[in-house]
Amino acid sequence: MLYGIIIGIIAGYIASRLQKGASSGLLVNLFLGLLGGFVGGSLFGLFGLESHSWLGEIVTSVVGAVIVLWVFSKMK
């Protein structure tokens, strides 16, 4: 569980820096990374891709988090 939280924080931080250029805070980054992991994992699963390493999990979560941020920016 701690492993997933750390991956979520890192992925959320990277995604928020890619989209907005500034970090959004620890809890927001954690939520964004965890949601991004779900979205990215689901999206990659549709294409038959899966991650087997911590780096793959970060990439998957970052891609999902960027998609989540993009969707939220379009809803405003």
C-alpha cells in the first residue's frame, strides 16, 4: 500500500508539472496519481499493455493523470 501511495505522489507531481507547470500540493498530487493509475491502467489494458516495474507504473500513472487533468481543464 505504501508503494502505491509513493508511486501516486510521484506520478501526480510529474503530471501536474507537465500540465500546469507547478505542483498542486501533496494530497492533490496523491489523488491525481492514484486516479491517473486507474485511468492509465484501464487505457493501457484496452491496448493489451501492462507494466511490470516501478518505472512502468509511474509512466502508466502519469499518462492517466495527464488525461484526467486534460478532461478537467475542458470541463471548466
